[in-house]
Amino acid sequence: MNLKNAARIITFAAIAQILGYAYALPGHIGDPTWSNHAQFHLVLSWIWLVGINIAVMFIAWGSLQQRDRNSFWVLLVLFISAQGGHFISSIVVPAGRPNEWWYDYALGTMTLIYAVGLAVAWKALSNLDSK
């Protein structure tokens, strides 16, 4: 595996996360159990999530491909905030998590895919050291 494969895997996870949240967003907008302020933060959070994932893709296809080791660490931090955000939020506010069980599985799958991409990137960068 190489850095292009790592970028492909990470890009798949980033796009899937954007689309997954885009799918869920309309179900919450206009929900009478959510205050206008909560709906504002929902839209704001989705915009941030899109921005983070676009940055992930630019880094994965840009500086990571140029073997910039710092890009791996930036991708790791973005992984924790974007992919791990659901799980961290579930720990901090357990009563506010989605009731549907499949959210955890869907987001967990995307988190695992992104983690595989990071592992592939780490291995590719480590292989450069041994050459």
C-alpha cells in the first residue's frame, strides 16, 4: 500500500461522513423538540464538519503525497475531531445522543475506514525511512 491508497481510503471516509450528516440534517431542522438555537448549532456544526473534511481531503492529496510527515499528525488531529466527535459527544452528553442504534454503527464504520487510511499512511511513511 502507498500514500495514494491512504488518500483514497481517507477521502472515502470524509465524503461518506459529509453525505451521512447531510442525510440526517433535514430530519432535525424544523424538529419542534429542538430550539431555534439548537438548530442553529446543528447547521453550524455541519458546516464545520464539511470544512474539516474538505481540509482532510486537501491534506491527504496534497502535503501527505509529498511525504510531509507533519501532514499525518494534522490528519490524526482532524480524525479525532471529525470522526471521533460523535463518540466524544456521546460520552460528554449521553442523554443527547441519537436514539437510533444504526448511527453508532454507521459512524463507527466510517471511523474505522478513516483509521485504516491513517494506518496505511503511517506504514507508507515508515517504509520511506527504511529505504
